[in-house]
Amino acid sequence: MPTIALHHHDLEQLTGRKIELDQLAELLELVKGELKSTAPDSDELRVELNDTNRPDLWCVEGIARQLRFKLNPQDTPYNFFSKKTEATHHVQVEASVREVRPLIGGFIVKGVKVNEPLLLQLIQTQEKLCENYGQKRRSFAIGVYPLKDIVFPLRYSAVAPDELTFVPLGAEEEMSLRKILSEHPKGKEYAHLLEGLSRYPIIRDSTGGVLSFPPIINSKHLGEVSCGDSDLFVEATGFSLEPLALALNILAYNLADRGAEILPVSVSYDFECSWSQQLNFPYKLDNSVRLPLEEFSRLSGEKLSTEDITKHLNAYGCSIAVSGNEICVSTESYRLDYLHPVDAIEDYLISRGYSSFEVEAPKDFTVGAVSPITTFSDYVRRTVAGFSFEEVISNVLMSKEEVTTKTPGLEPSVEIENVMIETYAVVRSSLIPGLLKLEAASQKALYPHRVFEVGEVVSFNPENTLGCDTWTACTLLLSHAESNFSELHGYLDHLIYHLDLEYELQPAQSELFMQGRAGKILIAGKSYGMIGELAPQVLDNWGIRTPCAAFELNLTALLPLCTNEKTDQP
């Protein structure tokens, strides 16, 4: 979950209130946050957010804004979209970027003096939005520039790798785009985003001066923001309008909260696109839901009045429109998280406070018990731990790249329809990608590495009424300089022995494993899993330099075959 660093004094200035730490701990419930640590000497606080669907809260301005709605209900509303300001700054997008990185947006910031707290928060927010919500700059990347030396209109185009040179941030000499990707630290880190392209995106002003080489690096001449700057230009480039617009909107609201005047930038496209060929940013986003008023009473368990609902939603920054027995709840354009009417009801419950509801004892009495698959899984865990393997607990949700491109040969995975963060875009269909991700991050640890995981996986199955199958898997991964099929086969043999079963291996082929070094695990002629040495290409995809072998068993399918002592509660 996101953890952000902020200064206590900065938070108080943005909320307009003095807030003691014990009061802050209670107020952070409004943002599903917890105060994790304090540093009285530096005034720094660290706040962990227990949700990821509100990227506007990944900064001190967003947290202060949410608290301010509660503390100052009469707070002045924002006027970005109600005030008709004609855009006097323009960006022209050439057709050459259509297949490269087609979308760009931006806005002008006037009248705010950049000091150290603002600069630090601006950098932190920019990085968290790009790295998490922007999928490590793949979906969008953000650039911030001092406005004073930029001559509008700007030109966004694609050029050949050696067509021009400029001095990037962190360098002292001019470099070509090709040289930046091969030698500059940021270039080497993000070069994969432009892999396979013959032309690279570039932003230039009317004099030909380079602002940025997105999504890699700003220029040093026009793209270095320093303390003391007062007027800024903020832009973002990417592929999808909504996430890019949301990121820009968040930054616009943040800077407005610090006293800045936000002025629009118009963008024109020289090619046909799925969005309008003329766009103005900040861009108004619709985050609203319509639902029956009675739903608030039904889900909260109390009879609620329209006045009470309106009062608490207004205190959470929401706008209300009532028509008959229906209510429309909407928010400002720094949010885009309403996927279902329940989301608006949750905002009401958070704003009112869960502790305000009367405690009610359950009316029904039921006897609980541990399910057989849980007991069986625990038995398998204890057995494998006895082989000197360490247990891992990884995320059920992963990125699409991790379960497809990096780990080919797996069952089709189930994708999340409305993804807020690409890092958690699909439900894992195997435990192997999670163990490989761990191995990739653990290469400095002493070998051998023996790790395992027991957990649920989900695979796409259109024939199932739910559209997918859910089952519990057990996966072991072995990694050291001489790890091989035979060594891992011995651990499989031990595990099957402890389950009182007999099995055989049948040669099999899979993109996941080396040819001739993989097999299906058969019991009574039916496949219950796979074992093999992982293919060099798979290891290379993850950046793993040490040989690995793995096997995965379907414990849900094995459960009916095992004796009661392994499936009954102890």
C-alpha cells in the first residue's frame, strides 16, 4: 500500500488548522490512512494508506484536502471548469507520434513561489503517480518546467534517434536520444519503454529548444525546476486519456491548494484519434453515480434522511443532486474511483464515521469450522517446511506483463475490468510468477534459495458459470548454481509420499520450462501439476541469472484422494 512522507507543519498550513498528532490519527480514518511514524526533529510524518483506488490521496495536498472538507465544510469550491478561461497556450501534436506515444496534455501554473516543501512534495507526487498509477511511466509520464524561458506554442513530434541533441537533467554535455538511452541513468532505466521504435517522442518550443524527451528525461535548459521559480508548465504524455487527465488534474488541484492560479493549455492533433482532435487541460472527468435513496438505509442498517446523507457527503467533498427517490453523487475531477453505487455509500459511511453506528449483535447462531482444503493446505505447508523450504505469501493480483510476457505458458488469467493501477491488473493463474518475482529481488541473498507458496489461483474458464475456476495450488521453487530437475524431483517424491499417493511423470512441453526437462505429474492417469527446469528465456525476462526449477500441484484436485487425517481438523 502507498506510504507517503509529509511535513506536519505543511499539512497544518494546507488544512488551515493546527492538528495535534492524536487528533491526526483519528482524522486519517477519512483517507483510510494510518500514522506509521513521526520524526519530531525533522517534523516529518509517514502515513500509510490502506487503499490504492484514490491516487489523489498519495500526497500531502490530497490528504489535507480531504481533511479540510470535514474541518471546514464552507470551504471555497474549485473553479477550474466553471470559470470560462480561454487557453492562450497551445501544443501542436504532429502525426509522427501517433504510433509512438500519441497523447499529451498540460496546464500553466501562475503565482506560486516554489519553496523546498512544495518542490519535495511535487517530486514525490510526480514519482508516485508515474510509478504506480502510470505503471512505471508506461501508461503516462509527467514533466514539470519553469515557464519563464519557454516560448509557446509547443510542438510534440517524433524524431530519429540521432536527429537532435540536448543536455538532459543530470548531465553536463549534449547527448543524442540514442546516447541518452544507452548512457544516461534514466535512459537505461526506462529505455525498454521505447524498445522497437525507430522514432522517439520529443517536446520542443517555438524556438526549437527541447523541453523533454518523454517518458525518459527533461532537458537541463528548459526542464529544471528550482526553489524560487513562480510560474510553471506541467505536462503529461501517454496512451490513454482518462488516466493521463486524472494525473494532471490531481497536480492542478494540488497546486491550486497552495495558492496557484491554474490556466488551461489547448492541444491540437494533426491526426484522427479516439478522443477529440482539440482538447483543453485540465480536463473535466465524470466521477458520479446515481442510486435510490433507500440504498443508503438498506446498506447502513439505519433509516437515513436525505438531509443527513447530503450533510455527510458534502463534508466528504461530494456534490449531491436529489430527484424524487433518487440521488446523484458526484465529485471533483481529481477522483475517478466511482465504479458502483456502493462506492458513494462507502464515502457516506467514512464521512459519518463507522463508530457512530449502533452496535448490533448477530441474530443468527452458526457453528464455524475450518474447511477441509484449509486443513489439507496446512498439512502440506508443514510438510514442505520440513524440507527446509521457506514459505512466501505474495499478492493475488499482479500485472498483466508478469503473468503473460514475463511468464509465458500459463493458464489464461482473469483481468480486472476497471484497473486503477496496472501493477494489480490481473488475478494470478499460477503461483510461479510470484515466486520468480521474489527470486528476481533476492539475488544478493545467500544461495541456495528454497521457497514455496500455498495459495489460491484463478484461471479463465468460459464454461464455468462464474467465468473462471478457483483452486488452491502448492508451488516449490529451487534456485542455486546447480539446481536441476533431479534435485527438485526428490522433493516432489517426498511430498507425494507424505500424501500416501503414487504418481508418475509424463514428458511435457511448455514455454515455461526447458525442452526435455519438464513433465506432467500424473496420478491414476490424470494430471495434477507440472514440474521442470525453468526456460532460460523466462529467467532472462525476470532478470534472474541463476538456474531455477519449480513444480506446481493442484491441491484442490488432490483433496478427494487423500486420507481423512490430512483433511480433518486436528
